[in-house]
Amino acid sequence: MRLASVITAAVLVLSACTSPIEERRASRAPQNAPDGGDIAEPETISADDAGTSTGPGIARFADLGHGVTTKSRILRVRKRPINSSRGDRIGTTNPIGQRLIFLISNARSNASGDWFEVFLPKRPNRSTGWVKRKQVRVVKLRHRIEVDLSRYTLKLFRNDNLVRRFKVGVGQDVYPTPKGIFYVWAKVPQPSPNGPYGNYALGLSGFSPVLSDWPGGGRAAVHGTASPGDRGQRVSHGCVRVFNDDMKKLTGVPMGTPVVIKR
């Protein structure tokens, strides 16, 4: 990713995390991408395994371990799982062109077919909508990130097994980190490990509960920091700050990875 693209991406998806002064400092920094390769992307669940016919089998995908995606540019979501329900059309890529994977929160079968309720990456946090099974493909999400705000910890799981545990910085009392169930909405390498977002940032589907008029709409993120002193502190504008050496272990988590933030 070219430097200009990295800077633009940071403004679009991470602006709730820091101040405008810090952003200008980052824009002058040289390119220095983090090392560390990608973890394998989520695998598609076959039509047979996903249980496309109506029945109880579809409910097993509402376990925060599955998401849906589509190659279409627009996804139709409805307020209720019926064809006549009013709904909305949402884009299926983020502003830097990465394909979104929408985390499944519920599943239901009825006379009109199989439906998935998915978390939507918009305000208010916890917004959901229903999509028809035949509109999307189901993917298995083997990774999960859990952040405990009171303990200042971030845990990375794979197949429900703990593989990493880090001490992190979180939002200040006046700029709290949002709590709830979110997912990775963007993956953005940074132009300098010494910039306000460290070496890498994972933009989330959720937003700051108090900042809404910043560029990017106040979107929250898990991102790097060059300051080891941020760990175990309330220092950010709502984002989760991970020391750069630790953040390298998170750069490969796939799009759609669930991120559970709790107190």
C-alpha cells in the first residue's frame, strides 16, 4: 500500500483514536510496514454444510464464529426476516476496497427461507439487519479477540484456544472505549511505527460512544503504539492501544474477526 493510500485510510477509519495534531505528525513520517504474515483467511462453508434448506441446522451459525460475505457491491438488509420487511442497502467493501465479512448474530428459518441476522458497521453500535441465506456465502471465523477494559488485557483466541495475551491501553474516562460485540472492518498498515496508530491498525465495526463529528465518524480501532507506557493505562480517545511488538502478532487476523470488548 502506497504512503498516500495509508494516510488516507487512517483518516477514513481511525480518526477517533487520536488528535489532529498527531495525525499531521503521522502524515510526515516515512513508510515502515510491520513484519508478520497473514493468518489464513476464513474458509467458505459449503452449501451442504451450511444447511441451506429450512430447518434447525442453520441456528448453529449464530455462535459468533461465523460471518457472511458476498461479491456483490451492495447487500440488501431487512429489519425483520420476511420478504415484505422494509430494509436498507449497504456497501460490501470499506473505503479502501477491502471486502467486508459481516458477523452473524442470529439465524432463523421460516416460510420465506433461511435468514441470518448480522451486525452492521454503522451507528448506533449493536445495529443489526437480516439477510437471506441465498444472498451470501457463509465463512468460518476461527479467531476471536477479547478485550477486558478493567484488566487492560487483550486476548487472541483460535478455535477457542488462547494463543496470545497482551497488556493494552484503553480509552480515557471522558473518551471511553465502546463496549459490545464488534468485528474487524478494516486492516490498515501504518506509514510509521512511531505514528499515532503505531505499526498497524484494525478498524472495528463499532464507534466511540462520545465522538461522532471527527473524520471517519469516530470509528474505534485496535492499533499499535510505540510507547510501552500506554499499557495498563487509560490513555486513548476510545481505541485499544497495543504495543507495536505485540501488535505484530495481530496483523494477520482476518476481516470479520469478532472483537468482544467488555468491562
